[in-house]
Amino acid sequence: MIIIGEKINASSKSIKAALDNKDAKFIQELAKNQHEAGALYVDINAGCLDKDEILKLEWLVNIIQEVSSVSFCIDSYNAHSIEAALKVNKNPKPIVNSITGEKERYKSIIPLVLKYNTYVIALCMDDNGMPESMDDRLTIANNLIENITKEGINIEDIFIDPLVRPIGNGTNYGIDALESIKTFKKEFPKASVVCGINNISFGVPARKLMNQAFLVSAMMAGIDAAIMDPLDKNLMSVMFATEALMGKDEYCMNYQMKFREGLFDI
């Protein structure tokens, strides 16, 4: 499974402080640690309400690529900030996080994906807001896939995100997310399905337990990629075990290798 490391996000107090203080060493170590733990991408978010977001996102790319070849998942609502980061990127093909069905958002992001030849996360949301039903999600996903591919972008470069909502805010939000993953895999087999694992657990106690349960369920539903914490050994252990149980790890060789490397917390 494709892991997108979630740790470099300005919503975290430690990351915000590191950005404000230009603590390059702290950020660099966090990026390297996520990469070494299994992340193929590191998500970078400098805070959409920060007046210096453009400069901070550009700085993140520059200082991380000094010490790591990990690809970036560039996370911002501001197209200008995303482009500033893309301009200085020297690491392998990045992901733009994200495009939506919102007209203004779509118009501002699609030229960047084309110009810089990136992957893109297509988030199931449009000008009507967050979808409440499976039918609404599928309609938005269909429209996004159709429009993005018409622009000349390969469907293989699209990560479709069903928009996971906190289970504490709606009894059906868990099953809605899982049914969306299954449906998207059936309807768009050449696209990848991605979601943020810890979105499910906002507002409930023992969040790590809920995240583990959701990760297993999402994997069984067919998820291809997850925005998650690769430094959470319990979560990673569950992922490796689930891959083995799903027949995606021949003779449990990867599971055994990760155990010997000390990556399990048991």
C-alpha cells in the first residue's frame, strides 16, 4: 500500500513552531524518519490561514529535499502556494493535495497538475459542500474523473478521496466511507483510492484504536493509499499483518522482514 506520511502539518503545535522558528533540523529529521518507516510521500502543509504560507511551503520543500529523496504530497488550499512548492521541487513526481469539484478550486488547480505533470488527489466535494449519500459521492467522483481525464491527465495519476468524516459526528460515516472505497474501486479500477485514516477518529477517545480498526477495514474494502502516521508502530504493524492476510505478501516475507527490523511494537 502507498503510505503518505501525515506528520508535517501546521495544525500540529510542534510543526507550527518549527515553521515559525525555521527549525530545519526538526523538519528534516521528521521527513527522513517517515520515509525510513515506509512513507513513499510526505504530506507538507504550512497552514492555509498563515499569511506566509507561500514562503513556508517553499521552504519546506527546499530543506527536506536537501536530506531526502522522498516525494512530496503538497497540501494547500492556495494554488499560489502549491505552485511555489512545485517550482522548487527536485524530488520525484509529487502529488497535489487536492482538487475538488468546486469550480474556482478546480480552475486554479488543474493548470498546475498539467504544467508540472503531477499526481493529484481528487476530493469528493463540490460547490454544494460535503456529500451526505453514496450516490452524491459517486456523482462527484464521476464528474471529477471525467473532467480531469478530459484535460489530458492519465486516470492512473488520479487518487480519488471519498472524504472520510468523523464517526463521532455520524453513525453511518464509517460504513459510508468503506462502501465508497468499494464502489470507487469497482467504478474506477485504473485510479487509486486514498483517504486520511485519522479523519475517522476526530472527537472520540482512544483514537489510535479507531484508526487501526478503520485501516484494516479500508484495506479490505480496497484502498490503495493512505494518509497516515508511519511512525505509529502499532498502526504499521497492523498494516503489514493485514497485507499478509490479504495475500499481498508472499509467504509473509515482508511481514517477517519488518519484524526483524524492529518495526513492530508488540
